[in-house]
Amino acid sequence: MPLSKQAVADIFAELHKKHYVARGYMITTVNDDAAKKFVEDHPEIEWTLEYNKYAEAEIQTAKIHVIIFGKPFTVLLERPMDQVHRSEFEYYFGFGGHCSGFTRYRMIVRFATTFEEHGFDYKTLLLAPPNDAEESGQNVAVNADYIQDVFKLLVIGGYVKYWKAWNELNEWFLERIDDENTRTWLLHEIERDKMEKKSLSTINKYVFENY
């Protein structure tokens, strides 16, 4: 029996309940070369100064949007402005002691603090029929595009706060996907995170793929 959207919505709700807390937010670090290229290729993006309590410093921030199930979700990009010789700052951006390895192109992608801030209902998005069709989306088999949006929604939407949820969802899909092409695609996405550091991680690829 093909994997249904209802089954996906059920595991999504389970992961949300298991791996969500109201405080804090998830972040991911972008490869420095990819971050530098992004900044240079997109001078239209406005960077402003904002105090970050975790880094305990004023840093550069910018907003971009990621489309998930046809809806725009905001993510925050963060970069250091100047060296700040504090352990909190160095830890947040992944610099060594005394800011060794400092670069203004070090970029953090910051996801939602609360899932409510986006204003979308995850069940509506997960169960929506394809292409606004009349038939119910609950029993429509999922494909690679749909699965990619599920992963985006889980993390970018702020529905979980621990990366373990990402790994558990990977395992859940691998155990249930029958379609060989979709399974091969998912295995490739999983392997991406094990590649050399010059490549973008899967979640970062999803964030920047339309830029």
C-alpha cells in the first residue's frame, strides 16, 4: 500500500510532540565559501544590526524566504560584524579561541522560535491535495517533492528544536517508501550530510536552492 499523506501527518505530529520546546531555536552553519558567494551574488539583500543574546554581541542579520508547500516561510541569516572576544560569540559562530578563523562571511541560518509565527496550519499543508485538486489529499501517495517539503516544514517551520527529529524522519521514510526512485533520492539526500565540508548540508541546500 502506498505511503499516504495522512501517515506523514501522523508522524509529523508525533515528532513535533517529542522534539519541541517553546524556548530557543535551531540553527545550522553554512559553509564559508558558499556563504561568501551568496553574499556577493545577492547585494540586494539588506543586512541590519541586531543584538543576539546567545552570541552576546551585535551581529548582522537578514531575512530571506523559503517556499514550502507553496507558502513563504521566513528564515533569518546571521553573520558576525566584528570580532568579539567572548566565548559565547566564538561558540555561537564556531570560531576558535581568540576568534581564530574569524571571517565576516561566517553565516548561521536561524529557524523559527515558535511554529505559530508563520501562521500556517501544518495539517492543512501536509494533507492538501496536489495542484488544488478536488480529491482528498489524505490517501495520495507521496513523492520526492512532497517529502522535501515535509523536511523543510519540520525544521524551517519551527516544529522541532532537536536535529534528532530530522534523523528519525529520515529513518521513518526509508522504512516505508516503496518507490525505488524516491528511495534512491532520499538516500542521496542523507549522504549529502556526510560529504566534504565544501558542500552544503541538505537543510542548507533547501534554504538556498531558489537563490
